[in-house]
Amino acid sequence: MPTIRQVIEVLEEEVSLSYQEKWDNSGLQVGDKSLKCTGVLLAVEATETTLSEAKEKGYNLLVTHHPILFHPLSQIGTTTYVERTVALALRWGIAIYSSHTASDNKLLAMNGYLAKRLHLEGLKPLVPVLNGLYKLEVMVPTDHSNALKEALFSAGAGVQGDYKHCCYTQQGTGEFLPLEGANPFCGSVGENYTTCEDKLSLLVPKESLARVVCALRKAHPYEEPAFDIIAMQREREDVGSGLIGKLTKSLTEEEFLREIAQWDGVESIAHSALCGRTIQKVAICSGAGGSFLEQAKKAGADVLLTGEAKYNHFLDAAGYSQGGILLVCIGHYESETVARKLFKDIISARFANFAVDITEKETNPVNYFRL
């Protein structure tokens, strides 16, 4: 039986907290990570209902998409559902963990699962993250170059798009003078020493940087390895807000809407004016993604599929020139229930024969009145 910490580590290996927006509060909300995990319940929200369901099942970890602690609490009482939920979690010993914009921003996470339903190809971030990448340059004796590269690759360095083990190697001469108290790997104290060295240059994503530096220090033969970490001003290809891709077969607007209407859990669809356009390029942003309408249009999308948008976003969609762009909203909650499947797949892939359940009692907080 894994600990709660081990379950969380597995989640964060796939969906790093470094992906989250600065205003967000993804991560552990309540609880003790050192406890053995008796089971995991997966939900969009942490509420009294989902917490009670976890207790009934005997599970002590509730993993949600939205964080329960988003705004600071001035008290833990009984006035709001947030206060009551936190109080019950503490009383029942149930930990709560959320992965909000962290899972929103990873290309193949939340939005990637929605893209699978449409069989989209050529996926790219709609609004790529700028930064989040570092260049690592390290000097190592040539004879130990390959061993160090393997250690760095294993820790997550050297990934560029669809390529792994990417590294530039430049040979040169290293020179140093070990001082009194040093314990040099080669050379002698008090004597200048020169040796053939390689300079390795690799890209490292932000979420892997600490792990890569740890691997470097462990695998490098020198007592004091020489290395530089340089922040890169470039876009990430795997992290960003929303995504964009192409349908394998173009659809009419009506065909696209009918396709979305068949998705499980979708009760209604709001959309901007139909103009007879052909749908080929699709932008997706789960949750409240209407604000990305302009970026979707600039990226050449024929449609922006999201959870919710403001009134003016529908006006803007219809008002663009050259055919505009179709804005389609399926509901905030409806667009984010895929988080439960995402978390289940991540945890179950690592821990076999371990209780990981999707909630059976969570309901959409938005209700629909039908005439």
C-alpha cells in the first residue's frame, strides 16, 4: 500500500505543479502525506458530498480538479461549504489534493483527453508557455561523458519536441589547481592539472531541473563539478493554455455540434451564430476558455470549444471578418469531468490492484430548467 505522498508524487511526475498559473493553488490542500493511502476517490470538486463518499468507501485521499482552498480562510467553521469540507477532512483524516491549472496547461492532459474524443491530430498549445525551459552546460572528463549523459537523460534532460537524448558535445581542455583540503578526482593538491573535457549542452524543462541537478552531482566524477544553468526565452511545445489540432475529416458546423452533443454528460450546448463555415481546425480549452477566442482566431481555428464564455465573446465570435470563428460552450463542469479519467489513468498505471474510483455521487452545481 503506497503512502499518500507516493500517490501524489506519481501525479506530479505526469502533471507537475510547475505548470500551474501563478494565481492558482494546485497541490495538497488538506492532510498528512506520510499516511498510508487506503484508496483514492476522484472528483472535480471537494465538497461534503465527495468527502463523505470517500469516507464511506474507506479512502483517505480525495483528488480533485478544482482546489478547495483557493481564497484564504479567516476561520474554519460551518458557514460555507469550504469551511465545512475542510473541517470534515481534518476530522476524518482525509487528505485533499488538487491539480487545477497544472493539468489544464499540460498539452496531453485535460485538453488532450477532450481532443481524443474528436481524434484531433497535430496537437500544439493554443497559447504556449514562454520560459519554463533551461539550458544546462556542464564540463566533464571525456572518459565519463557518456555515463553523465545517460544520468542526465534519465532525470529528464535532453527532450526537444518529439526527440529524446538531445545533447550537444564540444571538446576542450579543463584546467584546475586543487587547494589544501581538496580531494581531487584527478591531479594532486598544489599542482596545476589539465585534462581533456567535454562540454555538454542540454535543454531541461523547469519541472525536471532539481532532479537533473541532483543526478548531475551524483554521476559527475569531480568533487566540484562545473556547470551553468541558463534560463531560456522560448516557447514550450508541451505546456500552454488550451490546444489546437486538426480533424481527420472536415465537418459542417451542424455535424460538429451533433458530434459534441453525443458526448457523455453534455446536457446543452451554447454557440455563436452559424455561418456555414467548414470545421477543420479546432481549438480546445476546458473550463472558462472564452477569453482565448482571439488567440484561437489568430491561430486559424475554425472553432473554439470550451466550457463557458462571456456574453461578449459570442458577439466577438460572430463579428470577426472572413467567416469569423464558431464559439461552442458545453458547460464548465461538463468540460472538466475528464480530469477524473486523467487522474485514474495516471494512478492506476503505477499502482496495480489499488483502489482508485471515480465519484458516483458528485453532481453538476449548475442545474438546467427544461420547459
